[in-house]
Amino acid sequence: MDPYGLRRVVSPRGVLPQRADVLDPRLPPGEDELILDVEALNVDSASFRQIEGAAGGDPDRIGAEIARLVAARGKLHNPVTGSGGMLIGRVRQVGPGHPAAGRLRPGDRLATLVSLTLTPLLLTRIDAVRKEIDRVECQGTAILFATGLWALLPEDLPERLALAALDVCGAPALVARHVRPGQKVLVLGAGKSGALVCAQARASLDGRGLVVGADRSAAALEVLAQLELCHRVVEVDATDALGTMERTRQAGGPFDLVVNCASVAGTEMASILSVRDGGTVIFFSMATSFTAAALGAEGVGKDATLLVGNGYVPGHAELTLDLLRRLPRLRALFEQRYVR
Ligand SMILES: NC(=O)c1ccc[n+]([C@@H]2O[C@H](COP(=O)([O-])OP(=O)(O)OC[C@H]3O[C@@H](n4cnc5c(N)ncnc54)[C@H](OP(=O)(O)O)[C@@H]3O)[C@@H](O)[C@H]2O)c1
């Protein structure tokens, strides 16, 4: 058994697949591997923009560059941005030692929830490059290790809607784990993950407590308020720590839980100053600096639990898709924003 896929690493030997320069997607399937027929790559937006820029925006050249990268590395791992994306495919074969043996069948359609930067990939054809949604329709083979996360694509939700939500499904699942009725919750960043987090926080409060949404965009806040995803909204620039603390205090702070879903750097202290002593901050944002958060909390004498937003929480995909099913107005927001 090889749960982390070390046998697929060509160079440098001994590192995990994500750190590897080159993977081998051609080996015969391992006992505990899941083999997929690839239909499409959902390229990480930072990576897609970089490749698009280098290719002068020409779809054929974008496709050729992606094919070249995958052929060279055995995975889609953009060396400039360091990022990958996720893929959609159908199950071709489930190794008898894979944890999904017996649950998945050939032909099942799923999305991978682990990065393409660690997924062995062999492309045989690029069919289309869809620049407006950072997507490459293609054919090939991908491999998931026993530890590789996946989600079956639901039949009752449009694929792009499901993918948009699955991209950030760890955030509402973390909130479900940490929010208790009666608490006060601040959500910094009212975008995709922020909207799901607000919705889950309201559900977890079960009618007792407060959810405040904060963002620099008045338009995004207006939508949250209209959809009643939170009780109050407040316009802040989360890179302005003191200003954010002041404005969120007026909206009901300090908070038991702050969830940072803002997409820019430099928002650690706004989170830390807005949480109460003994409270918790979940840093879901990838722009979070561990140093800024840890030293910053120490520097202001704030006794708070600082959590790195692990993208994986057991049951995260189903919890998030269920939110969309249960809240038609949230679903409508996602359809309007992300289904094109
Ligand atoms: N931990 C994980 O596993 C994981 C998984 C997926 C994504 N992420 C990360 O989670 C973060 C959020 O993702 P997302 O998809 O929700 O992004 P998103 O839809 O772009 O939402 C981010 C929100 O933050 C707002 N914002 C930006 N700068 C701000 C500021 N200075 N003050 C207040 N609000 C500000 C944005 O407003 P504007 O629209 O005006 O810019 C936007 O509304 C990203 O860093 C992403 O990489 C983490």
C-alpha cells in the first residue's frame, strides 16, 4: 500500500507528490489507487491567468502550454504560480485496496478535491479551452491515491454550481464544527466562502446569536443582507486593523468566532483585534501569514485560538452541497455569480 503516492514520484526521490518536480502517471495501477478518465481540468485561477498571459490570450496556445506542462511534469503544476486546480472525470478502475472500493463504480462521475499539483496526469487530447471559466476540456488519465479526496458530482445540481461550492467547502464545514448557539460570529470577506460561512453560521446558531458580515465591497454586503445570510453587515477594509475593530465593535463585537475569508494579505490583525479574549479565529484565507498571526496576537496580548483553515473536514462536500439545496436564495446567488 502507498497511501501518499510515493511510488509515483520520479524526482526528487523521497519527497511527497506535491513537492515533486516530476510524477510518473504511466505505471500500472496500484492496488490502492483510483484511476479516472479525465473530462476537464478546472485550472486554478492564478495559474490560468499566468498561462493565458504568457500565451497572449490565444486558446490554442493556452491548451498547448497546458499539454506541455503536463507532459513534462506528469501533473498540472504551474512552476510560476506553484498552483494547479482540480479535475472532473469518470471512474475507470478502483483498486481493491482503495478506501472507495465497493462504493465507487466504473462510470461514476466525480470531482477531485485534492490539487492537480499532486495528481498524476496523462493527457491524450485537448478538446477545448474555455477562458471564461478557467477550464480545459480534455481526455486523459488521472490517478488518485488512497488519501486523495473526491466528491461525486450531484445529479440534482448543475455541475458548475457544485464545483464553485466544492472549491471552498472546508470553510462552512469548519464553521459547523466550531459555532454554538448563542455565539457572536464575524465573517471577514463576503465572497464565495464568506457567503457559505455566513449561511452555515446562521444555521448553527439555531436562532440564538449574531452573524456579522464584513467586506470592503458595499455591493457584496448588500447581497448578503438582502439574502438574510447574516444579521448585520459592515463595510470595512480588513487591512486596516484598528478601523475594522472599531467598526465591527459597533456592529456587536468583540466576537466569539472570527472567520477570515478575505482574499488579500495583511488582514490577520483585523481578525485578531475583533475576536474576544478566549475566542477563536479561523484563517481560511490563503493570504494568511502564520508569522503575522502568531506574532501579532502575542504583540497585542490577545489570548485567542488561531486555527489554520484546513480545507478538509470530514463530510465537507455534502454539508456544503446541502446548504445550497436547503437555501434556494443562496443557490440563486451562486448560480448568478458562478454558473456561466
Ligand atoms: N483554506 C482552504 O482550504 C481554502 C480553499 C479555497 C480557498 N481558500 C482561500 O479563501 C480565500 C477566499 O476565497 P473565496 O473564493 O471566498 O474568495 P472571493 O470570492 O474572492 O472572496 C473574497 C472576498 O474578500 C473581499 N476582500 C478583499 N480584500 C478585502 C479587504 N481589504 N477588506 C475586506 N474584504 C476584502 C473581496 O472583496 P472584492 O471582491 O472587493 O475584492 C471578496 O468579497 C482565498 O484566499 C482563497 O485562496 C482557502
